[in-house]
Amino acid sequence: MRHVRTRACRSALVGWLALVFVGGLGPPARASPPATETSTRLEHVIIRCDTVAYASLGVAVAERLPGVTIARSEPASFDAARGAPLVYVEITRDTQDPEAVEVAAILADGRAYVRTFVPDPDDPLRSTAAMIANLVVAIEQEAVPPTATNATLPHEAQAPDPDPEPQPEPDPEPQPEPEPEPDPEPEPEPEPDPEPDPRLGVGIAAFGSVIAVTSGPQLQPAGGLSASVRFKRGLVVGGDIRYGGRGRDDSRLHRIRISLQAGYGLRRNRLQLLATGGPTIEPWWLTEGGSRADVRSEGSRTAPLLGFAATLVPSLHVTPRRSAVALDIGTRFGLTYSVLPSGADVAVARPGGDVLYFLGGFELSIGAYVGVWLGR
């Protein structure tokens, strides 16, 4: 913060420098000040510099002012010098001449000394340090008059305001007799720990169901296993394998459906709903008397069924306290549409006989579901 500023002409500056730079730019001789009422011996020099690095400038000034404490401008420096004679020195770049430097020295009593000079371009640090040292000695010896007498030190140099005197506390008002406290209400039972929201959960489930083939119609029992991965946001991916069949007379139908599933899992407290869907492939064959029978359609062996399956599983999600394993118990609903690669469904019959089994088309299934989740 700049407090006082004057600018002398260059010729006056040269004359003043000739006066204070006696003996060159070397360290000034600190003679004892004359014994007058206004003489001052400065014990602290606090510097703020915007033109050269303070670390080097402080060392250079200290070499020229032995016995004087040199410090950077900061609150701790002013606190350490409080009550002792000090001078605050501020070095700033001159706004009218970019090559010139302004040096302002301010005392605690308001006297200010401002000088403007052009540092040696080959060694600005040395010439700046010499200017500060010579100005401090000249102030101590009262060799130069002050530029102003009403300057103020920076805000951080001001002494803190004294604490206000404590006000007497008013007499306390009489307190009414306290009412008897009511009996405490019983504490509610603690709620169960909330279930963590895992980033990844792995589930393995078994299911048994009854397939209703709508093209027949015909009922066929089935059972299978499924594996799923549930991500934090509810995304569920996995797959299942299901075996189904039906026997009649000495023959039996065998069918194995493999399905890839993807969908969403919604969980609220202990209720869970899984909704998935995906493509299916279903090889099937027939046995008679324990041996595989030759099943043909128009002279060629039949191919697997291809289709799409949708599954809906509402369940009860049971989690033991502080366990990483959870159990799902629920009902599994399924809807499948599948056909041969030719686009037709299947009706298996003996030559010239009745239809034994139906496969493909729309098939509904319902059954029990039990699953185990790792990672809750």
C-alpha cells in the first residue's frame, strides 16, 4: 500500500545521491546520532519490495546496517518490533518511469521520506540495498528533512484494539419451580440394519414348473437351473437351462431349452421382482423302449426349436443379519414362443396314428423358484 509519494527532478536526485552516497555504494558508516531531542536510532527495518527478491535484498541490507533487525513486511514482524523504534520501507516500481524505483520510508510518528532513483541495471539488488541503508542512516542522523509528517504505517502494523470493559451482569431472575418430569416413554425397538446396495450380486436358482403347450393343448413337467448377475443399478444378465418332457405308452419326449436372459431387478425391503427376456434354442428328441427313436419330418431329421422367452419372478428376499448371502423364494412365470427354422411348430405322431406330443408355438409355464444370492 503506497502512503506518501513525491518525485524530484533528475538533477535534484543526482545532487541528493551525491550527498548520501559518500564513499560509493558500500556499507554506510553508522555514526552515533547527535544528542538532540529528535534524534532517532532505528532498531527494526521492515521491508516490502516489489522489484527484487526480498530474500537477497534483506541479506544485502543487513550487511550494510549491522545491529539492526531486518524483516519482511508481515504481521509477525510488526508484532516483534512493537514498542521499539522502527522504520517501514516500501520499494515499488515508479508508474511514470518504468526504469525508476520509488523508496518510501515511514516512521511510527508519521514522518515519511520518499526517494525516486534508477537502480544500476548491472546490479539492481546492490544499488537498491545501498539506497535503503543510506536513507536509514540519513533519517537517524536527521540529515534529510521528511517529505511528509502525517503518513501512516500499514494496517498490519497497527496495535489491536483493547478489549472492551466487561459489562456487569444483571441480577438473575428468579426461576419458577420446575415441574416434575413425566415418565420416560419406552424406547422403540431398533430398526433392522438397512441392506447394502451391492455393486455386484451373483445368484443361482433352481425352479420346477409345468409347461402348457397351447398348440396341443398339452401339459409337460419341467425343471432347471439359472445363474444371474445383478448390478448396482438393477441390471440383471444371465441364463438358464431347462429340461422338460412327457411320457406316453412306451415312448418319451425329451427337450432341453437353453436361454440367455437380460432384464431388470427391482428390490424394495424384502420384496424382489425380476423381469428378464432373451433368445432360446431347444434341442429335442424321442425315445422308445429306452432307445432313441428316429424322428423325421418330410424325410429329414427335425432341427432344434428357436425362439424367445420372457420370465417374471416375484419373490421374497430373505437376508440373515450381517450376512453376505441372501435367499429368494418365489414363483416363476414364463412365456415362450419357439418354432422350427422353417417357421412351423411340432406335432409328433406315429405313422398313421394319433399325435403323441406337441412342441413349439406359444408355451406358458408356472412353477416354484428358489435362489441364492452372493453379495446380497
